[in-house]
Amino acid sequence: MGFQQSFKALSDPIRREILTLLRAGPLSAGEIGSHFNVSGATISHHLSILRDAGLVLDDKRGKYIYYELNMSVVDEILGWITALRGGEQHEKDH
């Protein structure tokens, strides 16, 4: 996944709030949807965009799909931003 797709996914406030909810651990689409005043189809669309950007992982458990943060992609984005700010010493040395 490229940064462009990740940043596009992060551009929507509902998707950012979904990521915030997932910090506490995996949630089903229904559990996520209960926090918003939008349709289930809208939540599914947002989850699809986050999944396609690599920001969330999905895991089918029985008849439910649980979503969780993909910390490797989150860490990659944070590392890039930290380096951009000059926070990584090895980046300053080059």
C-alpha cells in the first residue's frame, strides 16, 4: 500500500474516528456502526476503504467480521512523519 492511498483513507473524519475506536481492540462492523449516525452500508464502505489502504485488517469469526488496526502500516506512516519532522537521528545524519 502506498502513502497516497493511506492518506486518502485518512482524509475522512468518520474513517479517522473508526481508527480511534479500533485502538482499544478488534470490533465488528455492527459495533463500529453503533458509534455513528450513518447507515450500515456507509460504515461498510468506510471499512472497505480503510482495508484497501492497509490501515485495518479483517478477520471472519463465525458470521461476523472483526476489524483491527494494522499497526505495521500505522507505524510506517508514523515513521515517515517522524523522519520528515527530523525526529529520527539516523535520518538527520544523511
